[in-house]
Amino acid sequence: MARPAWAHYGQQSVYHSGWLVSGQFLQTTKRGRRQSDADVAVSHAPAELGYCPLTLALVDAEATLSAALKGGFIAESAHDALLKAATGLHFSTRTWVRVLSETGLSEAESAHFLKYLPEFEQSLKRQDAQRLLTNLKRTSRLRRMMVRTVGKYRTPFFSSHLKKKFSAGDS
């Protein structure tokens, strides 16, 4: 499989197709660790129920299990069993209850995991979405500043100043 062509723009990257992308999923894809969009896929409820996710993205399962292991909530053997189970499930059926049922962990171990899940649960999808919104806000602010000044201060120095201001996150 050919590796994608990437161009860099600040902390973001542009895939050769023109998509501007950023975040953890991008980083793992660029390194060749991820090959499929299925790693971030979830089934979700209809619009009437607010599109809330009904299943678990593999990237979120991996991040959560890593945090649980690092935090001492689960043993390495449980981590490995849960990761294997999560990886083996199709995104449309991957839930924590289903992952736990596939591992062979005892009911007590499963109950312990579910009880403490809120303390170590991670969502790379949510983090990436928040990062994207922040980047869009900054990009929008930069564009507004540039539009207001087009024709007034069209110099390389001024453009450089705007880029510095943008990258520093100033208002």
C-alpha cells in the first residue's frame, strides 16, 4: 500500500487530496499504524436522539485501555485481553459490555472495570474534534484579520506578523 503524501501547515497537515487534517488519529495514520477509517467508526443514534454514539471507536478503546493500565485500574493481562477483544469486533458491535463478554474475564473483574471506567475513559475522537474546532476558530480569526487588511498592509512583514499572531493563539 502506498503511503499517503502529506504537506505540512503549522501543526496541521494536508493530505494530497486537499483535506486539512490534524489530531492523534492523523499522527498514527501518518506513522503507518492506522490503515483504516474503521478505527474511528462508530454506530450512532438517529437525529431525533441527538446522534449520540451507540458503539465504541477502536481508537477510544485503545486510549482508554492504555490509561486504565497506566493508572493501575487493570492488570497487563486484562489490558491485553480487552484490547484483543476490542480489535476483533466490528465497529457496529463494539461496546464495553460486548468487549468484556469476549474476554473471558470474571464477572467481578468486568464489574470492577465498568465501575471505574469513568475515571480513566478517554476519547481521542472527542479530543481531535475539539482540536479541529480550535484550529478552525484560529484559522477563521486569521482570515478575518487578513480580509480587513487586504490592500492596506500587503507586505511580507505584515503577513509574517499575522502568521506569528495566529500560531501564538492571540485574539
